[in-house]
Amino acid sequence: MTFHEIEQHLADLQSAVPRLLQDNAGTEFWIEFMERADAIRDHVPLEHYDWVTERIYEVLANHGISPPSQWIIAAARAG
């Protein structure tokens, strides 16, 4: 995936969050969000993986949502 394609997918994820929040509650939101986020991360070069993950966290933060604690713990262990 090119840098431009990554940016477009992240923008699409950003714009999808309000609808995901409206259409899904609790666990359903996270399942839907994670499927979309993982689809992006699964197709980026390894050197962009951490950057894309941070951008996904920013998408959540822009909507007042904290990432799940298991993401934070996993990132701390990996780092």
C-alpha cells in the first residue's frame, strides 16, 4: 500500500466512526472498528506499522474514544 493509499484508508476510517458509533453499541462497535483497522494494518509495510497504529489511536481520540486497554498493554510489551 502506498503512503497516499494508507492516508485515504485512514481518512475513510475517520469518517466511518460516527456511523459505526450510531449503528453499533459496545462490542459490536469494537468488532466493526477492529475489522476496518486491522484491514489497514494488514496491508502496510512493516516500517509503517507503528505509525499507522498511532494514527488509528488518533482516529479514536478524535471521537473521544480511548483505545482498548489490551492494545496499550500489547504495544508496551512489543516496545
